[in-house]
Amino acid sequence: MILRIGVSACFFHADPKRAIFKGKTLLYMEESMMKWILSGKALPVLLPPPGNDFDIKEILQDVDGVLLQGGSDVSPTSYGETPLRPEWNGDRIRDDYERNIIQTAIQMNRPVLGVCRGLQIMNVALGGTLYQDITEQNSDSIVHRDWEVYDDLQHDVRIQGGSSLAAMFGTTGRINSIHHQGIKDLSDQVNAEAWCAEDGIVEAIRLKGNAYAFGVQWHPEFTGSRKELLPPDPILAEFLNACRERSR
């Protein structure tokens, strides 16, 4: 069977100064994410925001699972804080759209996989909080985002023994790192399955109970053939297998 994977959209909000689609809101999917889903013989489907035509349950009815992309910051207002700097305001519109998707998908037993921002908004949607900026708010942290090297920035992770992630990779590994926000207070509805080996920042979470919702702080879709990094295929395979089981 060909699985249909609903992908939460990234947003370019209306900009009257943009050279193309002036004043229009753009919803999009990053190409590496699209190709990663396709590599699992699944069909990515961009999820529209609910509106007068379809509510969120109707939108999710015909997809087998949901994947949350990376992208813009989560707004601190989404977890009850005031932004410490204007550049950390985040995207509250996208937050509300994705929180609705996450909560409804879990209710409907649609497996959810979150990548980078996807892990963060999953934690927030389930009651957790974030560091608005890891370096600013955690003096013991290493650098988790360097714009100049981008997805070439790497660090080691330690993985919880006995976890599903450890079944894939063992208890150690190496990942890319492209984020300046991160989990501060872990939702009581999830368990952490991996942490940065150097500073303990949470790098993977999994929903407690029988429903499938899993998030990683790194970008598996950017890994490619880099042998030093955890391979992306086991993460995608586990998610798609959960989607197949739900469909059956």
C-alpha cells in the first residue's frame, strides 16, 4: 500500500516587499524532507490550515500519518512566556496550526513524527516549555547552531538504554545540529530517549502510552550518505511501519 503522509507546512507570511507572490502567504515543503518521505515509498501531502471548507479532523481523515517539519522558531507566547528579544518572537500562527494538528492526530490515532522544530512544538503542544535561546539561557551549553556551517555542525548523543531509539542505534551516536531553541521543561506526556552528550539538551522524545508520536531534534533528512552520523532510514522506517499498522 502507498502511505499518504500529511506534512505540516512551513510558512512564508504575506510580505508586500517580496519580489514574487507579493502580499501572499506561502505554505511550502522543504525538498530534502519531500525526498526523504518519497524514499520510503510514501507520498507526502501538504496539510492546509483548517478553515470554513474543512475542519482538522476532515483534513487528517485521509492521511496515514503526520510529519512535522523544521523551520521557524516556536513563539514563547505558545508556552506562556514573553519573548526575551524581538528576534525570538517566533511564529505563533504556525504554532497554533501545528498544535491543532498534533493534538488531533494523537486523538485520531495518526502516528506523528517531529523533526527539529517538530520535536519542539510537539513538546509544547503536550504541555512542555523551551529555551528561547539555549546559549543565552543555559550557560553550560555548547553551540547548537552555526549559520556558517549549518548542517555540517555535529555533536555526539547518548541514547537511553532499552528505548526504541537504542534498538535502532545502540546507546551512542552522532548527529547534525541546526537549532538555537530546545526543550527546557519536558512534557509529562513524553519520555526523553536521547540527549546531547556534552550538555544534556534533549535530542529525542517519545509519547507515553500506545499512540505513536516521536520527535528528534536533529535533521535526518539532511544526513545523506554521511557515515559518521546516525542513518536516517531506521527513523523513517519505524514511523512508516507505525502508519501501516494503524491503517491495517
